[in-house]
Amino acid sequence: MKADERYYLVETKGKGFAKQKDTESKREVAEEWAAKANESTEVEWSYLFPLDQKFNQYKGQGSFGALVKAVRQRGTTEVLTAW
């Protein structure tokens, strides 16, 4: 998905699934992929990991940019496991 001239690799999970053992390793791999993509392309990539509920809330508003903005306003990293 694209917002603010940046592309996002987005992975959503249900609340219970966000705390599974393999979720952290998957997040690390996705962040590494985004870093490598940034090094090898002229496109900026970031990884975003919202819970399904929060993603669907903003999806219903029709604005992925609003979700990204909410992340930045909360002063968090790209990962939203706390939501």
C-alpha cells in the first residue's frame, strides 16, 4: 500500500494471533525485507503491523494514510502490536 510517497508492507493479525511465538520472527524478516528494498530501489518501504480491528477501522474510513498518520501521532514505530 502507498501513503505519503512511501510504500508499506502491511501484515494484519487478530488480537490473539499477534502474540504467537512466530509473529516476532516474521516481523523481523519483514523489517529486514523493507530495509533491503530501501537499499536496492529508489522507492521507500516501511513495515506496518496493525491488529485487524484497527486496520479495519481505518479501512472503513477509506484512508490508509489516516492509519499511517495515527501511528506517527502516537509516537510509535511502524509496528502497532499494542493497538
